[in-house]
Amino acid sequence: MHSKISVAVLLGGDSSERSVSLMSGRAVAEAFDPTRFTVTCFDVNDDISIESLARPSALGEHPSRPLFPLAWKDLIVALDTNGFDVVFPVLHGGRGEDGTLQHLLEVARLKYVGSPARACTIAIDKPLAKSYLSTFGIPSPRGFSVSALEELGQHDIPFPCVVKPAGGGSSVGVTILQSHGGLEEAVGKSLADGSGALIEEFIPGVEVTCTVMGEGATARALPAIEIVPKLGDGFYDFEAKYAKGGSDHLIPPRISDGLQVEVAGMALRAHQLLGCRGVTRSDFLVSDERGAIYLETNTSPGMTSTSLVPDAARAIGWDFPQLVEKLVLDALGQTA
């Protein structure tokens, strides 16, 4: 009889996307088949210390699944000492998605789910990722980034425009502006996470996202999804993403077959060119006039009950437990 695979799920964290990570991590942890996997959940957060590991809190609504607080400085020691077979990071933004965590795991030679450090570092930096991918013909909105309010005077603002954190996610700190009114406030909000503010032309179109799984030549794009926000400010903001009934996810999207092929091909190329593995989700705006316009690639996409990656997996016949298991087995170099 084969022994169970031991998995360390990392969630929570200390970025602006902490609340989303807690939801994603809980969903992932509960998806594992208990007859095949043992799962330990860690809340990686510098507000606690390793001594508090003896006093775990309950993970959401599941008191049978304790959530152990773990300081960043103690992370590798704790993971290495416990001898986990694989680490499953479900940390969104900050050090969990910008390559810091991945560098630590690689130095410690611990197997983990998701993209390598270099890919994460490039992908989370939206201006850098867009600049890099543009050299391979992947188009993105016109725009620029600033690191301080004082830099705004050096640029022509393309109104209407979108203002968002250069390195954030989950639509935290995103504002759509029609004119100069509120510009400084919007930029200040985006600068709050410390990654800079990205100001881009607003492009009307259909919001479409595409999940890619795998690595290199064997990676595959899953069916594209159209996002139709029903709550929030009229775009796919935080409320539309995570509130129950906040948006509709349409498969297939209401774009032509040719544009669906274009989106899938562009998402796959972005995944491969960035050097990603595991699962990514790339976002696009699509119009008949300009085709598919690339926005960003998420190397740690949401895994909540309202998230897009699980929907894309269901479209090809995988339920959420199958998706989670495949990601772990791929990280271990095994097949189901």
C-alpha cells in the first residue's frame, strides 16, 4: 500500500490580497482526497512567530483543518523539518507571488506547485511583463508607470484611463477615470502597496480570461471565459470577483471563433515565454477593432468557489479535487 502524499498548503500572507488567499487556501486544502493526501495549512505572516505553531486557529468554517501561523523567517526550517513531499503555495500578491517565496523554496530544494521564481518576478511586474512580451508581438494597452505622484507631470495621461497597482492583483486599488478629476487620489491608492502605479489607456471591449496548465511545449490552454460583472463599479473589481453572484462566467465567450483562438494562443505564448508552469491565468480585453489585447498573467490565480480557473477546469471535465490533485502530481513529476 502506497503512503499518503504530504502537502503543505501556504495561504494568508501579508499582502493586500490576504483575504482572497485565505479563501483560496481553504478551498484547496479541503479539495484533497484524505485517503491519498495529508494536508497541513500554514498562514505565512510576519505578525506571528514559530512559537505559536502549538496554538493553531481554525481554518475558516472547518475546525478539523487547523491553520498554523508561520513567520516568513521560519518558513523553510518548518517545511524542511516536517519533510513534506510538496508545497502548495496559495499566496496572492506580495512575497508569495513575486518570486521571493519561490526563490526560498528553490534554494531549499523543496518541490512546489506553480511557476519558478524568475517567471513570478517578471509576471507580477505588469510594466516589465508587458514590455517583455511586446517584443514577441503580444499587444497591450498604451501606458506608463510611476513610483510617486510627482512623476505624473512628466506624462500625457490617455483619458479615459485605468489606474492600478503595477504589481498587485485581485483588482485591489484599480480605478477607471474619464478625466483628471480624482487622478491623484487614484494613483495614491495604487501606490499604497509599494509596487508603483500603472496608468493605461481604457480600452472598451469584452473581458476574457484564459487558463493555461503545464510547462513548456506540453502546456495547454483551457477554454477561454468571458467575464460579465454584475456587482461593483461596472468592471471586474474585487466585489465582482469574490462576492457570490458578483459576475457571470460564460464559456464559450461571446466573441468569434477566430478571436477565441487568438486569446488561447496568446495566453499559451505568454505562459511559455515567461517560463511558467503549473497553472496561470492571463487576462485580455477583446474587440473586433483591435483583437485581443493582453493585460496581465497571474502566476497564482484565485482558487475560491467563484474563481475562474476552477470554471475552466470544469469545462474540460475536471472537478476541483481533480484539478488540485493534477497540480500536485505534476509538481512531483507523477501522473494520476
